Amino acid sequence: MAILRFNFASPQENPPERRDRIQAALELSSWAETRGVSAISVDEHHESGHGWSCNPILTAALFLARTTKIVASVDCALGPLWHPVRLAEDIALVDTMSGGRLIVTIGLGYRPVEYELFGTPFEDRGQLMDDLLQTVTSLWSSPTFTPSPLTRPHPVIFVGGGVRATARRAVKFGLPLNLPIHLPEVADYYRELCSAAGQRPVVVMPAAGSRGMVFLHEDPDRAWAELGEHYLWEARVYSGWGGGRVYSFMHGTEKIETIEDVKAAGRYRFMTPDELIADVKANPSDHIVLHSLVGAMPVDEAWKSVQLLTDKVLPALAD
């Protein structure tokens, strides 16, 4: 599966430039879906100071309104920061509008500053998450709730996180599990719990040695020299947020200070089309995630990257 990831963040808070990036992302997604791209991915953050996407359900709806086949994956919505009824309504509306093309992973988040912004106690996030999942699933099953979702028994939602408590929560509510990194021990624990509860396990997990996020370029060495600052900026921001204490597709325990640190961590990569083709053939279970507008990447460079994917990589893999 080929996925385009967008968050609209940049080192400088500049609304006109962010507007242009949003417009470019919409154009990229509608163009790319006719050429084999399967999904777009958006996320949620607050108090970033960098214009990060703060409403992933609304953002997903923008993409879905401009497309007809592509799936929008929210990775993830910060559950305890949402009013449960509002979240149930918004997901149901977008699910219906898009013909069931919305997938939402609901997680706890890990930044106390985001909870402070909403006046929500960080220490209560586990109970708030349970309450939210109970409310949204109950509302979707109620015959009197409107807007009722199109997808039955309810829209596609995953419980996101990387600890055993996440697995227990997913089984408690009969929901699939989305792990942010390769955590086979948590996946196995979830499957054991599902077996004991008589549930069918559904777990999404990145492959071991995942290639992370890719930007396609004919000359990766030149790309690192000329465009690596965009990767570096985002990687530094994310590593600072996590502090090596959380599980995330975007960062791990590494402290990111230099481009060499980004390269060593392996979560952001410049690759040629041939390199990506070979890597996919060697690791077919790992999705292709193109982060084409990362760190306010120039829009023309983003287009080049996506076109290399659609014109060279996807046709070669189809053959």
C-alpha cells in the first residue's frame, strides 16, 4: 500500500504558506489516487507552535471530499481531548459522506501541554479514554442517534498505543489494535486476550526494520545536502516531544540534533525509485509512506517525489 502523509507543519508559523501547503496536499492526493496511491495519513497535535494539523477528522474530510477511492487514515486522534458526542458525530458524518473511506485510530497522546490547553487532567487520560470509547460505540449502535454512520456495525476505529494496557483496552471494547512500531510481544498479548474473549484479533503493526517515511529523489546524497534540513527540523521536534519515553512511528529513543542523527535513526529516508522498489520487494509487508511536504518542503520538490512514486515505483511493483 502506498500512503501519502501530511501534517502541514513548518518551522515558521505562516498561515498563507500553510494555506498553500494544504492546497498542494489536496491536489497531490486527488492526482495520486488515479495513479495507484491507496491512502493518505493525517495526525493531531496541539500547542506545537508550528501549525500542526489540529483536527484530523476535519482534515481527513477535506481529502475525502476531493477524492473518490482513496482512504483517509487518522493516525491518530487524541481521544481524551475530544468531547465524546462531538467525536461520534464527526466520524459518523465523514464516514457517510465518504462512503466508508475513513479509518480512525484513537490514542491517548503523550504531551501534558496538550492536555493543559484543553483543561484536561493528564493523569486521568486512561479513564477518559475508556469513557470516550464506551460513549462513541454506544451512540453508533443507538437507533435514535444522528447523524448515524454508514458503516455498520460502526465506522472503522482502532485503539492506538504501544503498551499492554492498550491491548487490554482494545479487547475490552471489541476493537482492533494499531501499534505504532514493531511490538510483537504486545501483538501476541492482544491475540491471547482476544482468544480468551472469543474475539477475532485484528492488529496493524509496522514491519520489523520498517523503512519509515520516504522522500523519493534521483540523487539521495544531493537530497540530504539540499533538502535534509526539512527532515532534520521535524525529527528534532518529534524527538524533543517524545524524549525517548514513548512508542511512535516518528521517533524512538534517539536524540536528534544533526542530519547524521536523522540518517542513523532510519525513520526518514531519501531513496531513489530503484532503491525503493528493491526494498519493497525485500520487505513486501511494509507500507510505502511518502512524507512529501515534510518540514515545509518546497511544493515543487514534493510533486517530483510523488511523481517518481506514481510513474516509476508503482508501475514496477505492479509488474
